[in-house]
Amino acid sequence: MKLLRYGPLGQEKPGLIDKDGNVRDLSGHVKDIAGEAISPEGLKKLAAIDPASLPLVEVDRYGACVAGTGKFICIGLNYSDHAAETGATVPPEPIIFMKATSAIVGPNDNVEIPRTSLKTDWEVELGVVIGKHAKYVSEDEAMDYVAGYCLINDVSERAFQAERQGQWTKGKSCDTFGPTGPWLVTKDEIKDPQNLKMWLEVNGHRYQDGTSATMVYGVKYLVSYLSQFMSLHPGDIISTGTPPGVGLGQKPNVFLKEGDIITLGIEGLGEQRQQVVQG
């Protein structure tokens, strides 16, 4: 299934994509794409619904594809070829940092450059959405806790991230720095999350053209690893890293400016389009 949220900001309704690519309203069955609705039992109930029985809707805006996200967990330098372009060494364990949930916006909402920003950058990433409570889970059972996958643009301000004091969080958490969606694609639709094509363009120029095959620490490992340090809850998102081609990796560097158009996609997970505006 492809589950989604649509409507004005703060008033999103749940929906799904039918076999013809139309949006169908799910609000008669669930309150939102969150919590129990994305548990294994909840997804079974949704899968049993005949999409043709649901009202057709016209969508003006897609919201973030999952609600109630308590933790937005990101993995740094998790692609071997991206680590190489930045001159970094692949870490012996995953680099974990948090992105504020207030950064989450819809997939086609504007991306806002912070007022003092000089180095706002892009990162196409595979997002993993947790479907049930996970704590101390093994790698073998990790997928039992995954509801599905989504597309994420991990927008980053490199000066805030690396040139100011402290951790990466303030360079990752600015408002609008987490476009998420358009869909939550349930895991049964993605045969191999470690072999998905990924791309990102700015103003029609393709900067990122990679694959999740170069991910160092895969989905199963990350879910298990993170669960050793913290409980994972339904709606939590793990953003798993980016392939090469970020603005920081260009020679000379290229960063986002007002008026730029970002488009990005991952095989099977849809596409996003954002206009860059000045904060």
C-alpha cells in the first residue's frame, strides 16, 4: 500500500493510492496515518479495505506521510561513496544525530533558507518508518518493527552543522528542513531496500544519482542498533543517509539560493518538488 496524508497544513486527512494512481480518502476508517494505524495489525486492516469503496479526492497539497513522529533519527556518513566525496572515513559504528520533528513538512512544501545561512544543502535519503514498539531487537527480527519506507530530503545548513560549536543538530533542524513523503510505502511493496535508485536535481541539473546499494549500515542493522540505545515507537522515522552529489561535495561548492527548485525521488517511493525561499 501507498499511504498518505493530504490537505492544508495542520488539517491533513489520511488517504491511500489506488491501483490507478488516484487518491482515496481513509478518514472513515482511521483518524490519521499514525500510531495503531501503522502497526502490523492496523496495516492488515487497511489492506483488507477495497480502495474502490473509498471516496475519491482531489489533492491540492500532500502533507508529511506519517503523523505523530516522536523521533526523527538520522544516520551520518552512511554511504561509502558519500563519505569519500567529503573526505571522511566510514565510521566503525553508525553516526547518530537527531533532526527536530518541527522540521518536518510536506514533500512539496517550500524549503526555507535560514536568515543567517550561507551553506544550505540537499540530501536525498531513504526513510524508514517504525510501526511498533522496538527495544533490544535482533537484526533477524528487525523488519517485524518496520511499517514501511518514505522519501526524505535531509536539508542541511553546513556552516551551522560543522563550523559552529556543538553537534550537528542545529544544522539539520531548521524549519522546513525535513520534507517527508509523498507516501508511506509499506514494506511488502519494496523487495530490497538496499537496492533502490535515488536521485536529486536542482534547477534541472542532476547532482545526486546513486543507489542504496552503497549504504554501509543497512535497514535491518540500523533498526536493531538503534533499539539497543532507545525505544523506537510507531511513527518514528530513521533517515538512513545520502549518496554522493551533495552541494558540499561539488568543486567549487554549490549551495541553495532563493528561487531554486529541488526535485528528488527514490525508486518505488515517489518524488518531491520544493521551491527554495528566503527566511
